[in-house]
Amino acid sequence: MSRWLFCLAFVFASSLWEGLSPVHSVHAADRPNVVLVITDDQGYGDCGFTGNKVVHTPNIDALAAESSVLTDYHVAPTCSPTRSALVTGHWTNRTGVWHTISGRSMLRDNEVTFGEIFSDAGYQTGMFGKWHLGDNYPYRAEDNGFTEVYRHGGGGVGQTPDFWDNAYFGGSYFHNGKPVKAEGFCTDVFFKEGNRFIRECVEADEPFFAYIATNAPHGPLHAPQKYIDMYPEMRDNVATFFGMITNIDDNVGRTRELLRELGVHDNTIFIFTTDNGTAGGASVYNAGMRGKKGSPYEGGHRVPFVMHYPKGGFATSKTNDTLCHAVDIVPTLLDMCGVETPDTVKFDGTSILSLLKDEADSSFNDRMLITDSQRVIDPIKWRQSSVMQDKWRLINGKELYNIANDPGQENDISGEHPEQVASMREFYEAWWAELEPTFSQTTEMTVGHPDHPVVTFTAHDWIGQAPPWNQSAIRAAAAVFPKKAKKQDLTHNGHWAINVHEAGKFEVALRRWPEESGAAIAAAVPPGEDVPGSSPAYRTQAGRAIPVQSAEIRVDGESIASKTIGEGDSVVTMEIELSKGSHQLAPVFKIPTGEVGAYYCTLSRIGK
């Protein structure tokens, strides 16, 4: 797919990447704009318009009151898998994204995103906040059709791939791949950057697709104190969780007001949705559903979906309770915007435009959909799965519920409806048989590519070894200092899956602490300051020193280089040769009790 440079007011819409064929200019009035807001860990019951009497969401409620609302819309039960389905229109397991860590949160390079499709159609495309589909080429948002990207690293602020010591307030984020300083609360920052992009596109008379994906209200739970104080009767964790949601609500209101100010409100498709069931609100209100984030039951994957588009006739309250899924969103947006589906793409979803119009459409009655939560290196058949048809739910291939009569999924009626169980199992078996051959297609990070000559890997993407997925775990070095003493020496069984673009020499730089920290490999680091909220910031964990003696680089299980580490060294570098193609890269630090994987590793091609 082609990539477009972001055009400002004085740049012609036909500006091109070198070597690409021209595309006709598209003016803003020719097609609708798109603003897609998706929040993190906010469930169906975490909004006022869905029945929650505690949380304050007046702007989202007002949006829902003049929009098309889907009440039986489903996603995956966790973050990355939902996002992979949302941006591609493909089942999560088809995209290679069935986990949130361990090299299984990276979107396969053969997938085509709505960023690429809309960019090729002449739109300016922006992504702001949480990508969580890969931090290295070719998996980043900027590699997948987004011409303007402002994001944190990994799956959340303060996770291992993120800029060091980020903690929801201030810090640094990645703007088109480069770290830049930020001021303010993370959600405010991501909406502010999204709104800047929208304003610049309108001023340049360019149609835009703004994908604003917050990391809130995902933990750790932090928010500006004034939002926490809005919930004095709630426990601290719930007060902060709801405070984060109310802050999102304020930002939704500001963005809608900006669209009005700029005169593009009526010609903009505005979508609000979330990525999985609630992580923190089930104890207050869960819309009568069983389960929450991670669960195969309804509360794990049924989420709110609101769509507003006055010029298209979507400016009054409409509600539809037909079963649909995140895989339907890309084909629906293409349908609404008059953008053609690429010849190479076949969606797993379908346009649900008739449902958003609340028209009777019997073609959806017999449709079956599947959602599951794998969270393992390789998918396991029937694991944490829900096969859905109309109001039927088959859980883990065994339990059957009809949520029309039993919304809380309390009474397993599989024994009373063996024919329904058999039909749904048959559908799953065919679905699994189709997807299973793709599971072995490991997503490999490319090294030595001219578009991404310097590559930094983090422990977040270790395959085969439990990764320290956030910076608190990096600081604690839990694998080195287990709570219970181990008799055997420590071994590192993890690796990074890489693909060498062209054979050659590479410099490998190994670090225990990230480069921006400036800390020596064997040093301890002091705890950082806390921020408002009910959870301690990741950086408040004191950073423990690891008694590193030497470093070793293993490729495909063979040791190919080693080096003693000097006192005070913040990095140890070695030169290695790599042949073209797939490899397993496993750098380790040697310590008196065995070895530990290098948490950070940078590869740079030598000589080109």
C-alpha cells in the first residue's frame, strides 16, 4: 500500500512519496471525515447512557442521545487483539495478535489497516495514543498507513517499550517515531494532539481520519486529582477509574466542540467505543453481565458502540440490538465514505450500515461470530472462547446460554439444546481449521532495513520467557531476585524473533537500563516521584542493581560473541555477522547466579 506525506495548508494534495504514482486530490467536502475514539478497559457498563448511575459521562451520554447505538457489539476480551480486529476487519487470530506481550501483540505485515486504505484514498490519517500492535518496523502505526503518529510505547504509559519513567503526567511520547516532551495528563495530551491534527487538516482542506486511542482507564490508576475528587463515596481505586473516564468524557466534549467550531461537525463520522470489558467498574455496575476484562462471558467482550454523522442521516437516537463485532467496522466505514475495498483484501466482517440505520435486516439472524482470549504463545483450541449467534452463547465449547432469557449467563442449557451446541461447535471447528495454519507465522522484527536502520528491542517482546512487561518489573528485576530462593542457576529461555533484511555486519548494544536513563548496567536507580491516583506509579519502584559480569550474544541457540563488562559501563557493544532471513536473537548478561536476558538491545547495521 502507498504511504502519503502529511500535507499542511500550503502543500498540494498530490504530493507523493518518491517513486509512487499520483493520486487525485480529494477535498474535505468530497467525503466524510472520521474520528474514531476507543478507550482502554472501559466496559459496557462504565457509561451513564448504558445505565451506570455513578460515573459522570455527560458528553458521551449526549452523543449517544443523538446517535446510532449498538447494544450487542463485541470485541476481544483484551487490548491488542481487539485493536487488530478493529483496524483490519480480520479475526484477531488471523492477524497474529492474540496476546498483549511476548511477540504476539504485533500485527502481521501482510495485514492492511484502515490507515493504509484511507491514506490511499486521499485522506490524511492520524493515530494518537495507544497503538499496541508493535513498536518496531514493520509493525508501528507509521508503517501502517498513518501519516501523523503521536503515541506511547507498548500497551500503556510506563510499560517496558515506553519512554523511561513515563507516569501518566508529563514525560515523553513518540511523535512520528521521535521522542518529544509532553506536558499534562496523558489523555489530555493525546486528545490535544488529535485535535491539532484535525485543525491542520481542515485548514488545508484535506479529509481526515483521526484515530484517538486512549490508554485510560487502563491501570495503573492515575488521574488529575479534581476528577478523583468527583467520587468521594467510592473506594480509591473505583474513584480513580471513574475519574479517568470522566476526564475522557470531557475530552470527547472538547473534540466535538472543535468540529463545530471548524464547521466540519455535520460531515464527520464520530465513533465512540472501547476495547474490552471493564477492568475496574464491575463492582459498581456491569449492566447485568457476567464477567469482565479477559472473560469469555458477556462482560468480557460486549462493549458500547456509538456512531454520529449528521450529514449521513445519523443525528437522532437509534438503537439496534443485532449481534455484530469489531471486524465489521472497516467495511462499514468504507461503505459510508465511498472508499473502495482493496482488491487484495477480503474482510472477515461485513458492513453493518443497515443496523446503524436501525433497519430490519434478516441477513444477520443466522450469523455466527467468535471471540476468544488466548494470552499464550500459541493459540489453544476452545481456550476462553465464545461462539455467538443472535442471543445464543457457547462458552469454551461446552456451556450454552441464551442471553435474551438469561443475561447473566447463570443457567447452562447445553443439555436442553444439543442441536444448537452441535451447530455452533461445527462453525468453530471450521473457523479453527481455516486459521490454524497461520499460527506458525511468527511476527519477526526486521533489522537492517533502510527504512528502519536502528532497531531497539525490549524485554516486552521476549518469546519463551516471561517478560517484565512494565517498568516497575524492569526496576525490580524479579527474575534475578525471586521471592523464594531457587536452587538451580538462572537461565534465560527467551529470544526475539528477527528477520535480517540483508546479510551483513551489525553492532549490537546491550543495556540493563534504557539508553535515555543514562544508568550504568550494574547500577541501582532511585525511585521516581508518584503521581495522583490509587496505584503507585511504576517508577516509584526502586531500581535494583544486577551484579552483571559479562555479556553474551546467542543467535539461533549458538553463542557467537561475548564481552566482559567494565565498571560504570552503561552499554556493552559487540559486532556480529547475520545472514539474511529468520533468526532467534538472545543476548544475555552473565551474573553469579546464572544469566538474565538483556532487557534492552539495539542493532545497527555497520557500513551502510
